[in-house]
Amino acid sequence: MASSAPSSSTPLRIIPLGGIGEIGKNMYVFEYGDDIVVVDCGLMFPDEEMFGIDLVVPDVTYLRTRREAVRAFVITHAHEDHVGGLPYVLPEFPGIPVYASTLARGLLGIKVKEHKLHNNPLLPLDPGNELEVGPFRITPFRIGHSIPDAMGLAIRTPVGTVVHTGDFKFDHTPVDGKPSDFGVLARLGAEGVICLLSDSTRAESPGYTPSERTVGEAFREIMEPLDGRVIVATFASNIARIQQVIDAAATFERQVAVVGRSMEQNVKIAAELGYLQFTPSRLITKDQIGSSAPGRLVIATTGAQGEPMAGLARMANRDHRHVEIQPGDTVIVSASPIPGNEEYVARTIDNLFKAGANVYYHAIRHAHVSGHASQEELKLMLVLTRPRHFIPMHGEFRMQVQHGRLAIETGVAPENVYIIENGQPIEFFADGTARRGAPVPAGYVFVDGLSVGDVGEIVLRDRRALAADGMFIVVVTVDKQTGTLIGRPEIVTRGFVSDERDLEASVETVIASIRTPGEHISEVALLKSQIKEAVSRHLFEQTRRRPMVFPVVVEV
């Protein structure tokens, strides 16, 4: 479908479908007339109330209604909260290209193969390139983060230039030697920026975020006096951190084994593309772990968030094929717990201590730094770009509020700071004005096994009720013609504590509800309703609990 020529009164619409008021599932829609470019498409891990849910991805109902207008997906970097939703969203947009940097394309290539995503071309877009898509001219620029090739985007539109920072921090001594491109940011500020969308993750943290290089120093300090194995757990996509592990190991003539499917794949791709530098003899296979001297070995693994099926948790539970935690092992958990994962992380650390390991974790020794900017860096971004309007993104609501206050401190007019929620469009006009548009759908889509979007709030509510109060199944046999009860009702409970007297009282309640029927008692649906209502009321009166009551009526 060809783009129609928009009029001068056509607004640029920026619509967040994820990543606002939350950490995860980042997705931002840029719409002008009949053209849409989507920046990022991430996932979020479920919270403890989302029973049985594996992942959460953005709701693309709005994009579905505007499918013909979608021109491209542009990826800022290859972390899961920015690309993990692609396998679940792209099948609805066949033929639409995905633009990403060299490393991001390498890592996305793995997803393409795993999910058989062959209908969307994966095209290059690196810092310094320029991409024209309909009325949009997109220039990516280099930005510091915890993965190489992270990019911010300057998006030139008919109403002005928008800067989308992506995830960033200003690291002046990055591990890959490629600092953020301050020159581009200053030039954009001089040209004029109509709106800045900026990372709010650490908007509550004063000062500056430390350089990634400080983690390498911490690794060396921890490793130096040790005679046993060192196991470092971090994110599989944190290539810079894996480089630090390899470099620290080299300082003490230790070899490195990489364990965990995702980390092994990422290391292989990053090494092939030149983003990981090491002597080939420095790395050994996981099959060689058993024959390596403990004092000469470092193991890099996944599972820093305590994920039950990841490498570190399996080692802690003595369930790993290649590594069993032994007394004398030292474990470094090189990550801070994501909100909601604290319990998993604590449980894994407890199990590691029980197995005899010494553990360095976030509360004991910080062998981790964030990949996100603190307040002084956020203010520097605002000062460099000098935006007329400001949308704090990528953070929980309180972080967005704090970031908005920083923007006002640096000179953005308070009425031009938009603290919004997912699905709230902001419309920008050629005269420099902006306004809020009518909200669009932007909820959660739950991934449950192979099911995407089939589990909704009603199913989750039932799962919560079952988890909280259990279930109470009543089986009654009735005469098909008369509706008369045959025999005594049977009761089966799961997750509901009751003694013999309670069950007997419940049986009598069922019998009474059938003996005093309404009209047309031979109607099974009515009979079930009466049993459910009577038993639910009885159980609440007796126990102050509301288990799910399932009447089963057998007609004979």
C-alpha cells in the first residue's frame, strides 16, 4: 500500500505499547499519516500473580487494525526486553523488515531459526547509517549500554526531529572502547529536537552510573586469592560482562568454560562477529570441566536471576550435567535482581551456600554495575538534546515522575513533560505544539506454553482463586425424568482443608438444595447453579474461605 501525502496539519503520533510504567516489553509506535515505524518489540517476565504464565508480550491490537501502514521494525539493541516479543508479533506482519545493528542481527538470527520466522527480512542498520522509511529519516547513533552496538535513534519527521535514546548510560571507559557519540547528540540539540524519549530506569539514583570496567576490577580482586573454581553468573546477552570474565580469568592464567544454551550461542555469535576478543585456547568446552584443575578454571553461566531451569539454579540443586557445586567453589552473581525475581535469587543463593560454595552477590559485594544512566547522565542527555517536549520511558511510574522533574530542572517547560501510560498517544504538530490523543489498547498478552494470547484475565483470576482457596467438587447422581437424587453426593477437594464433619455438613447442604428445588428441576444447568450457590454460601459461613465449587451432575 502506497503512502498517501499527509497534509500540513497531520500530527506525528508517538504511541507506547509497552515499556511505560514497567520494566520490560518495550515497544514504541511512530505514526505519521499512513506510515508507521515500530521501535523495539520486547517481552517481560511474569510477576508472582501470573500463575502458569511463561512470558508477557505487548498487545498489538492497534497495530493489527493499522497493519497496512506498518513499514518497519527498528531494534535499538538485542536485550530480551527489547527483542523478545518479536517471535510472537512478527507472524502477524509478514514481509515487514526488521532493521538492527550487526551484533543484534547475529543474536536475532538465533531467534529466527528457533521460531522459524522466515517471512521478515533482517536488514542492517548500524550507527552512522541512515534509513528512509516513508516520511521518516532514521539515523542511529552509538550509545553506551551493557551490550555492544546499542543504539539511540534520531527520527526526522515532517513535524520535527525526535530522539529515542534506547537503553543508555554515558560510560567514558567502555569495555569495547566505543563511547557514546556526544557529537551527534550535540548537533541534534543545535538543530532542534521536538521530543526526547529517554531511559528512566535509574532516574531515582543520584550521580553517575559506574563504568563497566569497574566490574572487571571486582572480578580480579575476588579471584586473586582463590585456589578453587570460580563460577560467574550473568545475563547471556551481556557480552561486555562475558568479556570481563574472560579478561579477569586470563590475568590469573585460568581457562573459561561457558555453560548454558543461550550463553553458549551468544558467545559463539559474538566471537564470530568480532565482539568478543580472546585467545582460542583460553576457552574450553563444558565436557572438559571435570578434567580441569579447580584453581585454573572459571565457569561462566546463566541464571543470575534465579530462573529455575537456568544453569546456576541447576548447579545449586545438584541437577546439572556438567557442574556440581563443591566446597571450595566461589560463585559470583553478577547481576541485581529484577523486581519480582528477588525470591528466586535468594533461594538459589541459599542453595549455593548449602552446597558449600562461597557466594558474592548484590548485598555482599557489587560485582555488577547497571547499564542504565543515573541522574547526572540523564540531565546531560537533556542538556545536549535540548528537547521542546519530553516523554520519560523505560521505567516504572515513580521513575518516570522523577525523570520528568529532572527535565523541568534542565529547562523543559512543565506542561511539555508527559508522564503517560501504555496506549496513550502524544500528537505533535508542525507548529511545535503537542497534545494527548485518544488512548489505544495496550494491555498484556500472556504466553503460556505454546498458547499466545489465549490466557486472559478471567483464566488468571481463576488460577489465583484456586491457588488461594482450592477447589471443591460435588458429584451428584439424579433421575433424568424427575430430578430426584439417587444415592448420596460425593465430594472431592483439592487445596482445601476440611474434616469429616465439614464434608458431611456440605453433603447435607447439597441434599437440602436439591429437595427444595425451583421449577423445572430436571434442567441440569439450573440444578448445578443451585448446588453451587448453596455450597459456596455454606463453605464461606463455616470457613470464611471461597474455594471454587464445581458441581458435576450425572443423569441416569
